[in-house]
Amino acid sequence: MKTLTLLCLILLSPVISAQENTTMKKKVNKTEEEWKQVLTPEQYYVLREKGTDRPGDGGYTKHFEKGTYHCAACDAQLFVSGSKYESHCGWPSFDDAIEGSVEYVVDKTHGMIRTEIICTNCDGHLGHIFDDGPADTTGKRYCVNTTSIRFEKSKM
């Protein structure tokens, strides 16, 4: 009986894997030349070269309309407007990301140890995450470069 069960699992595993893969997002793979063609120089600097916007009140720092923030490179949904808050740090801040939209990478550049956040869909640099966010929610602050995101207003 155990042998029959094992045999069935082995035979069905390719079918199960194929079904799971059809629901997964396809990873965006472009050469650096292709990225340079579709991104502005500022977007390329931030998203592909891990640059940082200047701090300030421009862009999405004081933007609080209802909607969704998407990756400026691949259009993947990253943050919902309900998770955005004013942190007074100079960059758009969120207390949470859409599940599965962001990867966390140890960043030891500039003499610091931080956690970089990147888009899981295209590996674009978004910013960093810190543990000084609102205590009444997640306690996290996703500090995001305005250049790395674009906003899509809610239709409701």
C-alpha cells in the first residue's frame, strides 16, 4: 500500500507542479540595455543601480489618495494606500507591503547594516525597511524611493 501511494505521488508531482506554476507570476528578466530603454535615467539609477532619491516633500511623500503603489519598472503591485503614513523622514513610508511583493536583502553598504527591499518580480531596488514604524500597526517603516514606484488611483 505504501509503495502504491508513493508511486502515485511520484507520477502526479509533475502535474501538481505545472498547476502551481501557472498561478505564479512570471519573473521579469531584462538585460541592462533593455532596462535603459524602458526606464528614465533617474528610474534606472534608483531601480537598477540601487540609488536613492533626495529626501524631500516632493513626489509621493505627502500623497495620500486611495489606490495602489506599483513598481515603476515592472508594474507589480507593492503597497496599498492604507499602509502609507507620514513618517517625516523625507521619503514615502509604508508600514506593510503586499504579501509576496517584496524581498529582503542584507545591505552592508555605506558603513551600515540595513535591510534593502527589492521588487520580487523584477529585482528593482525600492528602498530599505526599518524597525521604527508605527507601534500600533507593524512597527515597520518601508522607506521607499519615489522614483521606484508609481501610483494607481482606486476606481472606487
